[in-house]
Amino acid sequence: MSTQQQAVKTSRREELLAIAAELFAQRGFRNTTVRDIADAAGILSGSLYHHFDSKESMVDEILDSFQTELFRKYEEVVSSDLGVRAKFEAIIRISFEAIHDNHSEVAIYQNDAAYLVEFDRFGYLNERNLRMRRIWVGLLEEGVRSGTFRPDLDAEVVYRFIRDTVWVAVRWYRPDGDLSAHDVAEQYLSILLDGIAARRRPIKKSG
Amino acid sequence: MSTQQQAVKTSRREELLAIAAELFAQRGFRNTTVRDIADAAGILSGSLYHHFDSKESMVDEILDSFQTELFRKYEEVVSSDLGVRAKFEAIIRISFEAIHDNHSEVAIYQNDAAYLVEFDRFGYLNERNLRMRRIWVGLLEEGVRSGTFRPDLDAEVVYRFIRDTVWVAVRWYRPDGDLSAHDVAEQYLSILLDGIAARRRPIKKSG
DNA sequence: GTCTATAGTAGGATAGAC
DNA sequence: GTCTATCCTACTATAGAC
């Protein structure tokens, strides 16, 4: 949360955060002990407290810095002069790039945010959720008005559908796997926009 | 896992399991203590061990009995003489009914299965995942062959998309809320099959 | 079927030496 | 910046009385 140092080069602090992030992502925040983190860093658990106040401080710094950057990208798209559909596609693509580039951070958010928001310290996660919801619902409603999106769907349900569908992919997506984030994004966009049915709403089946 | 009793009427055992399931669903398995469960049941933690071997036994029994029933319903649809599209819709609807009727069990599975499968005891969860994958990919490929589904999508990606999208809804769906599982299922089916775009693959925007 | 009492383990965090 | 040593707390599970 706070700017501790100049942070020009990769500090020990940042090294430790990267190690912690990977462990939190793999095992979950509660299921990762400070001893696990210290072991992975090759030091003893007590030494971690020279760098951080607490285990919570670590996950806080990890999530906050990731989200700040992510929202910057979102806002850039939203405030651009792109059309609704282009904005929609850009936000989805940015999200899959985040799953690729910041896999640990996204995994931590998906697995542990529900637990963390119970603490005051992580209230900012809720605020950003709301901001995200407003961005999406606004975009969907504008798209309906402009004839880009179907008018017969509930924007709130569609928002939850898209949000969950995109981010939950962090569970199976592997940054070093054969399937690229780009390819996944294109397939997901195609399904979200056009569906998987070969033809739309067949009235009657012929066979 | 084992049939302890005749189980004709709601036994104390089943009462305790229901209490545990709700707590596991709310707080997560690891974050629920045997003391929490005992407190909620109005007894002391030691007394729980008169009914169950361990905390793991409790979650085991909860998940296994739920999944057994769910798969029975799936297999019934799969082996029916319904068409591909009707089977697809039936499986989605059964899933949302499960989210409604067995909200705790689905939530536990979504939140804790990844952790539980690390233990031999919960290996059956992996087996059922594979079975589910085979059911879905088989159905999707059959649908492509019969012209029901688009041929340009990767069945594996579509399977993951659908599976995650449906089950992750347990995070926000409330069995006692205004939005019924039926309505959610219909909207999700509509998006999955036809997408949210007003028209398919517009070549050029006119406005 | 529940209680009392407790064993045994593991966790987050701290103080001060090096 | 790391180590040694340790405090305090909380957890799962057990043994035997009632």
C-alpha cells in the first residue's frame, strides 16, 4: 500500500513478494504459512518480519499494485473514443492478458478475495468491484441502446456471466501452456458474442 | 462414504452434516474449525467425534452423496433418446437446479475441491471430473457433427467455458433471492447458445 | 450422546544477538 | 538482512467420566 523505497531495481522486498505471490496462488492465502514463504526464499520465518509487518501486508501489496495497474488499463479503454463493441473486446482481451502476465495475482484474487474483504484493510477490493460493475453494466446498457447487444437480456446477469467466465479461467489457463491467452480470448469473445449454436433460435427441429 | 445406519429418518448425524455443510460453504473447509461446527450444533467439539472420525470424513460424506445423486441425473439425460440440443439444455438446467437445491455442496466443491483432491481419500473427485469432461466433450462433438453447434470452436475450450461459467454462479446465486435458478438457467442458456451480440459477426458497422 | 480435560501440533509474530 | 529462541494462540483429536 505504501511506497517503501525508490524501487528502482528489483529489491529483496520485491523478490520476496514474488515468492509469496506464487505460493499464495498455488495453495491459497490461509494455507500458506510464513514458514513456507521463508523456506522458499531460503531464510527463516522471523527474518520475513524485517521486510513486512505481517502476512496480510504481503498479500495486500501484491493485490493492490496489480489491481491499480489493471484498472488503469480499463479506464484507458473506457474513456477512449472506441465504439461499444471495440471497448467490449478490448476489456476482455486486457483481462486475458492479465491472466497470462499476472497469473498469481489473479489466482489469489479469485481464491481469497472473498475471505480478505472481511477485513477493513481490504475494503478497497469492494470499492473496485463496484467500479468494475459500473463499467460493465454501463457498457452493456449503452450497447443495447446502440443496437450492438441483444435487448432481451438482463444487464446485471450478463455482467456476472462475463465477469465470472473470464476470471475463473485462471483455474485452468497455464501461462506456459500450448494454448495462448490470445487464442483463449478470441474463442471466449466469439462464444460470448455469438454463442455456440450453429444457427440462432431454431423454431422447430427438422430431424 | 459408508452406510452407517438405516437412515430412515433424519438422524443426528445428518443434522450435524447439514450444519457442517453450511459452515464449510460459508467459510471454506480449512477455515471452519470443528469448534465452529460443534458451537453451531450446540455441543462441544469433542462430542463431534462420537459421530465422525474426522473433519475430513464430514466433508467427504457431504460431497460424495451430493455428487452421486447429481451424476445419476446427468447419466439419465445422456442415455436418453433426446437430441443433442435438448440434452445440452437439460444438463445446464440440472446444474442450476443443483446450485439452487444443494447450494452448500456446490459451494464447497467450487471452493475446496482443488485442495481436497490432493488427498488419496478424495481421488474420486478426479474420476468424476474426467467422467464429466467425457460427457461434455462427447456431447459437443456430436453436436458439431449433427450441425447443432458451430464447427469452428475448440470443444475442449468450450467445455471449460461452460463448466466454469455454470458452476461459478454459485458465488453470487442466492437460493432465497429474487432471481430464480430457472430464470438464470434460461439466460445462461440463451447467452451460451446465441451470444449477446444483436447480430452475428457484423462485417462493418453502419453507424 | 455429551461432557471434562488435555495431549500434541502448528501457526503468526516478537526481541535481541550477530 | 538474517538467525536464534520463544511467546501466545488456535487447531484436530483422544480418553474416560457421566
